[in-house]
Amino acid sequence: MKKLTIACALVAASYSTASFADTKNFEGLSAAFNLGFVSAAVKNGIGAPYSHDGIGGKQSFVAGIDLSYGAKMSDTSVITVGVEADLTQPEIYTTMQAGTETIFKQKNGFGVFIAPGTVINNDTLLYGKVSYNSMKLDINVDGERVSSTNYTGFGYGVGIKTMISPTVFVKVEVNRVSFGAEIIDDAINKPSGTTGVLGIGRSF
């Protein structure tokens, strides 16, 4: 009986250690560089309330960085908080009408996020993500900026992160962000976009 008790204690201790190891790869400070594409559009309408029609969308290359901190919540779960910033200025809508070119360009993208996750194994984390985002939308007509408006909104997404060495990881993430509506020259504009990125990062 004594031997069985000792054996059970050793198994429990081993399980506890393994459980801790499951989450520690995703705890602490980390930074990542991300590349991907955004499929974005702007809904536009005259007057309120806004039941506008979409004015199209565009797929553009994006790059960004993020800095985050992960904290252990349980033996198999981690919650991560962080900030992210865009390094590119994607065009989210372009049109040519009657010889006049109009371009909607997104810039100064920034966000703060919280991402609860569950470890699949020692090296892989599956997580959801909720964010608060801001950006500036420039409208250019024939190369001249006619307006520049700040937008804020909320996003949600999912991702998976895998360690490829003790300190280096890769991740795949998809996010959907919807911004609030703003009135520009009596027209209501409401941007939104879906972004998919592949990132590489380092834990510290």
C-alpha cells in the first residue's frame, strides 16, 4: 500500500510538471512580425440611418508587428494581452468614374487585444482574440487628399501559435474588424476588413 501511495504521488508530481510545461512556452513577453493580406471594403450612403450599399472592396498586402504578454490561467490555458501596429497603408477601395480616380487608403492602424488560449500540446496554442482598433482613412481624388478621418472599432479572430525552437514561434491568424460610421461630406462611410496573416516571433 505504501509503494502504491508513493507511485501515485510520483505520477501526480509528474503530471503536474508536465501540465506546467504545457503552458510555460506561451507565458511572458513576446514580439512578432506579421505578413498577410486584407480584404477590406467601405459601406457608403447618403443620409441617416445608414443602410448603405457596399462600394466594393480590395485585397491588399499588409505587414505589422505586435508585442504581447501571456499569463497562465490554468494548467492548460493562457490569456495574452498586447498591442499591434500596421506597417503598411493598404488601399481598400479604388474607382475610376468620368476620368476621376478615387482611392480610399487606410493608415496608422493600431490595436489593443486580449486573447484567451488553450494548449493543444507542449508547443502549440489555439486561441481566440478580441480587439479594439483605430485607424485613419484618407480619401484621395486624382492624387489629392480631400479628407482624412479617424475611425475606431472592434475586432475578433482566431489563431494558432506553434513553437519551432525554445524561443521562436510561428503563428497563423485571421481577424475581422468593423469600424464605426463617420459622416464625410454628407456621406456616411463605414469601413471593415478581414485580415489573414502569417507571423514569426520570439519569446523573451
